[in-house]
Amino acid sequence: MRKGYVDTPVGQVHYREHGSGAPLVLLHQTAWSSTQFKNAMEPLAARGLRVIAVDTPGYGMSDGFTSPPTIAQYADILLSVFDQLGLKKASIAAHHTGVSIAISFAARFPDRVERMALHGVPLYTPEERAERLARPHFDQTPQTDGSHLQKRFQNGVRMSPGASLEAINWSTVLFFWAGPLEWYGHHAAFSYDSAPDLMKIKAPTLIMSNTGDTLHVVVDRIKKLRPDFSFSVMEGGTYHVVYDEALPWAKNVADFVLDK
């Protein structure tokens, strides 16, 4: 596995790359990084794919925006990444906020997308978006006793019962790594009405979900909008299903992307 940077309008964007063959771009949830896919990249590459996991601007090792961006702005940066890496066309696999970016990208640049596997689609009603936007941001102010770290870790345990402590630890570390502007990704996702762009997607698309994810309820909404999409559901799991259940997740993605 190799790592690198590409130059974009918001600065350097970091990525991990492994394997060779048909390109597959991976987009993570907020506030993770390409680390979310580190357990999935090897089995994906073993299927004959050139796997490229991108750190969303502002997360992981990527430079970020200086003011709250829109999902379309994140998608514009992804286009720059495609261009810098010489990807004329690629498949995309994404999770949560990464899904929103992928949807916007595919709707606006359809000729750049081969196939898509979207896990946990943020398809919210206006009321749901308003409620989530109204939630206060987590206070990252350092405390002398380190309680800010413990509070966030315990929040991760509460929100994802059954997730591995390794995954929760990574999510906590990466949350603080993103810094006080960590909320930009979720703010963009909660401000974005993905339904119109979902209707514009031309690429063959697999909607993935797991029953332990709060976004699982959205699957029926998508079936009504796009009954032509394919659907796959994993039992159980948490927000960290991609990290904790990387082998079955990677198999689902590779089977679809390679049209097996």
C-alpha cells in the first residue's frame, strides 16, 4: 500500500492506494479518514482492483475548507482528485457522508463514474435535516483531566454498542484530529437534499445497508425513488461496520463493481 497527496483548490488531499486494475475510489464517513478502509483495501485489491481511499478535505491528512462547504464543493474537490490521479472513469464505494459526496459527484459528472456501491445513504426529510442541523457541536476544549477524550469515547460506545474498541478508538482519535471544524462534514450532509441528485444517477448503483445502522430505515425510501438500483443488507453491525466487518463488506462491493 502506498500513500500520496494531490494538489487541489483547498490544498493537499491525502490518499492511500493499493492494487492494480479497474479503479475503485473509497469515500469515508465523517469524521473518519481513509483509515476506515484499511481492513477492506487488501481484500478489494486481491480481487483485481486499484483501490484509492481518499481523505475528505478537513479530515485525516487532507487540508480543509476555511468556511463551511457544501456537498457540491466536496464533490468538486473529488473531481480534482480524479483529474490529478488520471482517473478518466472509476467506480466509487462510499459510506455515510462519503455517500452524499458520491451522489453529488455522480449527478454532476456522470461520465466519470463506472459503478457505485453506497452504504448508508443520508436521504433525510426536511424535518430530519433541520433537527440534525440544530444539534450543538461537541465541545473539543481540552480539559486538564482528559475528560473531553473520555466523554467522546464513551459517546462512541453508547452510539455503537457492539463495535470493536479499536474502531471506537480510531473514530475518537480522528474526531479530535479533525479539530474544531470537525462539524463541517456533517453540516454539509445534513444541509444536502440528496433526492434530486439520486434521480440523476446514471451509473449502475448498489445500495448497501446494515440493520444496526440508524440510516437503515432510509432503504425503503430509496426503493421508492430508484427501484432500478440493486440492494444489499448486512445483518447487525454498527456505524463502524466497514472497519469491523471489512471482509464481507469488501466482497459485496467487489462483486458488484466487477459485475459478478
